[in-house]
Amino acid sequence: MSSRPNILMIDPLFPGMKERLEQHFTLHPYTTVENLKSIAPDIRGITTGGASGVPPEIMDILPNLEVISVNGVGTDRINLDEAKRRNIRVATTQNTLTDDVADMAVALMMTVMRGIVTNDQFVRAGKWPSEPVPMGRTLTKKRVGIAGFGHIGQAIAKRVSAFGMEVAYFNSHTRPESNYRFEPDLKTLTAWCDVLILAVSGGPRSTNMVNKDILDALGKDGFLVNIARGTVVDEAALLSALQEKRIAGAGLDVFQNEPNINPAFFTLTNTVLQAHQASATIETRTAMANLVADNLIAYFTDKRLLTPVI
């Protein structure tokens, strides 16, 4: 084994990142738990994505694991309590993807409300001008409820306000520095708004927080946008609401069981679907990849993290 720290790569690395890390570390792509066992005692660090995290069966067999560097901001698939107990440091790429994720939320909102995808298909099918052109909904003066008001939620609020939309937010606590209205009850916020945008963290506390009751409160003229986690939404309830037109539409970047999403979504004309691409710009993914490497290098150089979670 090399004298350089051994790093387990759970997810594929962004182009150029692997070469940079190889200058400092010995890298081991993850395949199976069984294959990992032979080198498990040598692994001192992990690179992973927010969607993959670190499954318990991997963390449990790495006795000398010291640090996890996440390419993303989600830590819901990492047992942070166990990491704290074992003094395993965790870092994310916070503050690098806020603007792109907020942009995607607005893009999904505009696309589903204005019917951009359905109109594109209408034109490509040669139906214009022989058939009536489908109409969309205006954004101006509509009410936007934002569930989750961290950096991303606040960036979304700034953007939709520029369209003349009214904003209120639901969060675990109020944001005294914000001038937007705080609503402590999600169902009350949903009944008030025309568009509900989900920007909450994943994890047990938010699992299925958008259920049938919330969707019924959103109503037949309401739109749902999710750039948070697929687990936040009860998908069976959402599919039913979309199929029965009990809500007007949805813009979705995340799903349960992604990338193997429920094929029922493919038949819906009142949805816009993305492949978990909110942060997927060349600029942001490059910055994220560099920060993943920077956190590992900083930790093994002087035991510090640039963007620590714990």
C-alpha cells in the first residue's frame, strides 16, 4: 500500500478531480462491500455524493475512517450521529450550488406554469396553427410558498420576487433577518399559495411531509416544485393528484428511488421532469469538485475542513 492516505470513492468523480486527488491520495473506486473488506482497515477518507451518502454497511466496516467529503449539500444519507460518536469529520460543498439550484427552481416553476414543454411538443407535432394553442398561467402577482428557508430558499425568494410574486415561507424557525412572512404551519402556507416550492433538507423529519392533505390544500390551480429530495413527497399521493388534476402541475428535479423513478410520471402532460440536475452546470460542478478535493487536502494536511458539517 502507498504511504499516501487511502480514499474510497463511492461516486464517480467529475473530470479532472480524480487526477487532482491522485496527486495526494491513493484512490479506491467502490464496487461491492465484499470487495471492500480486503482494504477496509486502510481506508481513512471517503468521497461521495449527497444522493449516495455513506450506507451503514460501508461505514461499519471502515474502522479507521476519519473524514467524509460530500460532493453536494445533502447529508441525510450519512449517519451523522454515528459519525460524531466515532469522531469522523464530515464536509459538504455548501455555498457553491445555491444560485444554480435556485435558478432551477424558478426554471421549473416557469416551465410548468407557462406550459413551455407542452407547447414545444405542440409545435413539433405540427399542430400549430391547425389546433388551438394551449395556454399557460401568469406568474405576476401569484403567491409562492417556500418550504425550507436556508440559503437556497432565500435565493429562490429573491428571484421570484423579481417577477412580482408574493412570498411567504415555512421553516423550522423564523428568519429574523428576512422581510418575507414566516408561516409556521406548512398546510396553512400551502392553502395560501399558488406555487409551493420545496427547498427543505432530506431526512426522517421531512419524509413525506408533502402528503395528500398538503396536496389537497394546494388545490386544482396550484403547482408543486421540488428541488429538495424525492423523499419529501409522498409520490403515490402526488401521482394521484396529478392524474386526477387535483393540482395543476408539478416541476420535479428529484424523485424517490431515483434514477429508477416511477414510470407513471412519463405519461403525465402536467409535469416537467429533470434528472436531479439543479446544480448541474459546468461552473458549479467544477467548483464543487474542487471543494471536495480541497476539504480532503486540508484535513490530511492540518486536520481542518473548509466547509465542515461536523
